[in-house]
Amino acid sequence: MDRTARNPARAEVAIDYGEDRIELAVRDDGEYSDGSAPTTEAGNGLLGMRERVAVYGGSLVARARPEGGFELVATLPLNPT
């Protein structure tokens, strides 16, 4: 199942960091492709991204945005264990 937004007109990239973590977010404003509620399930490519982020002790959220569009948010520790 394709879990992305279709026909986005805009996308944004945001970087936020604190003393112990960095957060990278990519968001768009497209229409959610399958019309279902937001999800955190892995789709094509998302499982691999989650695994790569997890190697460094981080997490990845991939979901439809309630206001429309899709987002990927990776949170990584600055000092991985």
C-alpha cells in the first residue's frame, strides 16, 4: 500500500536540535493516497529508513498529517550509545 501524499504543492524541511538530540522533519501538503487515517506502519522504503535510524539509537515516524499531507520525522541522539 502506498502511504505517501499525492500531488504535493509544497514541502518543508525542518531541523531542530537540543543538547542531546537532533530532529529532522520533511513534510508536504499533498493528499493522502489511500484515504485512511494517519498511520505509523512501514511502507516501501520506510522500514529501511527506520532500521538505519535505529542503528544510531534514533526513531522514525512516518505518517499522514491531520491537516493534510505526509511527514517523516527522524529523531537521533547526538551522543549515540
